[in-house]
Amino acid sequence: MTLLTGVPLLVGLLQLPHAPSAQAAPTGSRTVDVTIDSMSPSAPSKSDTITVSGTLTNNGRTTITGAHVGMHRGDALGSRSAIEAVTHRTGYQPGADGQEVEGHREKIDKLEPGISRPFTLSVPVKDLDLGDDGVYQIGVSLSGRSQAASYEQVLGIDRTFLPWQATGVDKKTQLTYLWPLISSTHLTAETDADAQQTPVFLNDDLAAELAPGGRLQQMVALGKNLPVTFVIDPDLLATVDAMTKSYRVDGPDGPMGKNQAVAKQWLHELEEAVKTHEVVALPFADPDLASLAHHGKRVPSALSHLGPATDLADKTVDTILGVKSRTDFAWPLDGAIDSSIVDVATSAGAHNVVTRSDSLRETGGLSYTPTAARPIGGGNTAIVADAQLSQAFEGDMSKAGNATRAVQEFLAQTQMINLQDPHRQRSVVVAPQRIPSVSQAQAMATALRDLKESGSWSQPLNLGVAAKAKPDPAATRQVPSGAAYPSSLRRRELSTDAFRQIQGTQSALDDFRVILAQPERVVTPFGNAIMREMSTQWRGDGTGAAAFRHSVRSYLDGLTKKVRLIQKSDATLSGRSATIPVTVQNNLFQGVKDITLKLTSSQPNRLDPGKSQQITVDGGHSQSFKFNTTANANGRAWVTAQLYTADGKPYGEPMTFQVNVTEITATVMLVIAGGVLLLVLAGVRIYLQRKRAAARHAEDGSDDDGSDGEPGTDGDNGGTDGDEPEQPSDPTPDTGSESSGPSGSGEKVDR
């Protein structure tokens, strides 16, 4: 039974499809991964010895034996495109890679599968048999035997470039390298309600960038000794300057920041660095010019922020660093432009637009790389940065092999530019990524140092001078249309809705500032925050950008609501006139002014609430304002209190309460009139009684012996008859009697 039931199972197992085999191990010249981690010197002279170090990794499945590392020298490359082609080639190609240099090998006993080991190989330059000046391809290979091949063969190779300049050049290429000091947004619009207006940061992450070894610290430490033009976002300076003083970090507990020393040290180092360098200041917060051009123009007043951002940039750099910066340069993201971006970029006075050669492409078939500067109409100049050089260090430069390859390729490309036309001097600009990492900055610095030390085919030039270089007549000057703008960049732009939200925040700020006694306490932090909402640094972080916009508007709305009307209970108005008090509360740190408080009645024929009043309220106080109110008829009326700004716009929420008018009736008036008549008649009666008594007294006096007479029952003691009516009393109104003081006098109530 067991065997019978087991047979079908066995057959079924045999009929199952085979499991996919593991990925085949690399073979041939791709068996071993050879990585060149360093090459020294980068641009050798005749008497030098080239030393190459790197790593070998056996990616095969068998042990490699009888192996050695050798160097190959290929032919001189003839163009920039040929250099780029070498970077994409894999595997050993005898014709292209050249023969191994004899007499210089490093033996490798064996290399087991999956094992890595370092190597170092040195070859004198004279043994490379280099010919004319030019860029040579250098290869480092591992040759040996494996189980798959019993004969010696190249099992792995890595390539790099050797710039060779044995003779002088007629005219050196002028090279301008932009060195960006830009970071993401760190400051919020919020400040504490104290005299110093302690700023509030989104987080304390900036401290890590400023600390020793941090990204921004390295950018300054490296850049100060390099021939570069500093390109600075003034918002970064303002943020670091705020860190040098008391600051708070946003969050549930809101701890105080503790990195003042780090911020002070970084600013000090930057101050020293820029003393010997040209400084270009971007508009404050580095606004996204492409987003403004493609979406912001649809929203009124969106472009109006560029002018103030440029003015603020100049003031910020001058105040914090003590140097005059250039603000006549615009730098759209990745140098991508179209006609609308140029229009926006130049609208605030930046008549030099840094673009890139993959945006403003050459169409005239030039055989050489043209000078960067070229006129594009309207008195504007496009500074066309070289795309290959600008993107040379965008990869993962934390790996030594990648960094070394990037440095050597950068040197090779700059030399090839000179070799294209040695008799024609040209100005080349490099605009790297906006926020380089530490490893990228270090690789960039290595390339510039090596280029400076070689000193053979290039010389440094400031950006301002490069912008005035004589343009090549045949170079492209036609700005591309909007259709040519890269879709990959367009998808990451700020939307039209984002600019509408920004406009809404600006409008709310404009309405708020007019009532403030010290508007600069609010306008400055919120104005800067609104500029930050348009920053290029939000590209790729739509969620973060939306959250920041929401936080700015929410905080502003919270401040505006601190000035409000206190809800009043319903009132009863007895009589024709009375005063109605309305209380305004100001929970701001500062006072408010130029506000009009107005009451309106739902039944103006029945109740006139009085004239509107212009009011002021000190910070941290509540104040009551009295309105002289007149009633014309009985009944209920709704009264609405509303604050208005000086330009007549309603401010805050209205406050509504009910007034019940209980005017005195005609019947009561008749009763009072009758009472008055009785009093008059009583007075007449008393007068007549006294007159008759006086007459009798005079008559009796002539007959008797002169004794006083006894007073009568009514007498003259001022008494009244028992039936004399009493004086009625008026009821006291709920809102109080009409004030004899001036209308609108406020009563201050401290909270």
C-alpha cells in the first residue's frame, strides 16, 4: 500500500518544472571586479611615476590562480564624446584597451570566489610611451587562470583617464566654478512673544551640517582654498545668524536650541573665506523660478516677491558677512530654461541667467565648446554652464572608485576642451548640483586642486568676469520654448494651488499689519516665511512644502484671532437713551491701533446704536468702549459689533447680541400727569388756607390783647393732607443711564 501510494507521488515530483537556476556567474573579462580607488598624480609630468591603488573582487565561482595586475595604455582619445564612451564600456577589448605595459606587474597568488583584496601598481610615465599631448585611456587589469579557462586571460579590467600635457598651450581655458552654499528651510514664521522675538526652528538638523565634518562646514573649509565663486542663499545666512542667539526648536516640548557655538564658528569661517572670493547672492530663500514662470504667473502678485527677495539678499549678505555681493545672477534649477523662465528670472534685475548646455543646446555644429556667455536679447546674458562638467560629481562619491573616476574624467574633459582649439581662448562655467553631499564636495575639491596644481591648460575666472567674456558668434543664442522644458522637472514644480495659498497668506498678512503698533515684529518673520514657501528646495518634497505652507497660515490666523470682540449678553433698554459697553480683547504682545469699532442695528428705526469709534488697545489688555444708544420704539433689535481696518475691511468675526427696548407707555404718562395736577391743586389749597388764616389772625389781632393764635388743623408747618399722592420712581435700566462723559471713553480691563 505504501509503495503504491508513493509511486504517483514520485511521478508527480518528477514532472514538476525545474526550479530556476541561480543567476549565472560572470565569466571571461567580467569575472573579476577591478576598481581603481586612487591614481597619483592625476596629471603627471615626464619624470613622475603613476601609482594606482584599488580593489579586486572575484565574482566567479572558482578560485583564480597564477594571476597578476597590469596596466594598459590605450590610444589618445580624440573628442569629448570619446571620453564619455569609455566610461560606458565594460569588458576587455584588446584593440581599444591596448597591450599591457611590460615589466610592471603585481603578482596575485590566488583569489578565491567572493573574496576581495587590495592592490597597488606603480609605472613610470616614461614606460607608458606617451606621444602627443592629449587624454589617454589607462586600464588596470587582472589576468590569470580559472577552472573554466586553464590558460591565462584578462579576467577583469577598470579604466580611467590620464591627461597628458608635456608642452605649453597657446591660450589656457578660463574656468569658473560655482560653489553653492544652500540648504533646505529650517526657520518657521513663529517667534516667541518676548522683546527679542526668539525664533522657532522646524528642527535642529542644521547644526549637524554646520558642525565639524558636516556638509556646510566642509563646503566652507574646502572652498576657502579653491578658485571658486561662492553662490549663497541669504536665507541660510539669516538662519545661521538666528542660531547664534537664543532660539527654540518646534515640537511638543519646544526645547531651547543649544548650538549657538557651532553657528558662530561657521559664520566666522565663512566671513574669512569670502574676503578673498567673489560672492553671488541668490534671491532670498532661492525661489523656484521655473515654478513661478509656469504656475505662479497665473496668480496675481506672485511675481511681486522676487524684487523684495533680491533686495533682502543684498542687505542680508552685507549685514552678516560684511561684503558686497552680486545680485544680478539668476540660477534656475538644473540650469533648465525656456522663454518664460528667462522673463521671470530677469524681472527683478538679474540680467545674467545661469543655464546649462543641455538646455541651451548647440545647433550650429561647432567643433569646439563655445564660451559660456552669450546675449539672448533684452540686454540679458545667458551663462551656459557645461553640462558634462556640471554633472561630473552627482553620483555616489562616498565610494573611492567613483570619486577617482569622476576626478580623472573631469580633468580629461577640461583638457579636451582646450585641445579642441588651442589657439582660441574660451570661458567655461561649471554649475554643479545645488546641495552637494560631503563626499561630492570632497571630490569636487580634489578635482579643482589637481587642476590648479597641473596649471597646464586652464586658469580660474570669477563669474562676474565670465559674464562679460566675448561670446562666440556661432554659439546658440535662441532660448528654447516651453515645450522643450524637461517633463521630469515640470512634474516636481510647485502647483498653481500652492501659489494661491501663498497669495492668501500674503493677503491675510497685509490685512493684519495695518492694525499693529509695531508691524515689523510680524511682517519680517512672516514675509521671510512666505519667501521660503516658494523655495527651490521644496522640489521633490511636495508633502513637506504643503505642511510648511499650512503651518505658516495657521500660525498667522492664530495671531489675528488674538484681537477680538468679547461676546456680550443680551441687554434691556428702559427709556429713550442709555450706554451700551462693548469690550475688545488684545492678547498680542504689542498694541493695536487705527481700528474702527462699529455697531449696526437690525431695526435702525427702532434703535440707533450710536456712532462708530476709532479705538486703540494696548498689548495684553481688554478694553470696553461705550456707545450712546437711542431708542425710538418698543421691541427687540439685534445689534452687530464689527471691527474694521483703516481701509474699511472687516477685521475678525462679528459679535451679535440682542437689545430689548421697553419704552415708557402713554397710560403711565397720564398717571404721572394726574399726580402732578393733584400736587399743584394741593399747593393751591394750602396757599389759600394760609391766606385765610393770615386774614383771620390780622382781624383777631385788632380785637384781642395781642396773644398768638393757635394754628389751625392744616397749619403752616409744611405738612400735607393724608390723601396727597406719592411721587413715582423710575426703574433703573440694565445698561445704565446715559453717561454725562464724552462718547467712546474706554474702560481698560487688565487680564
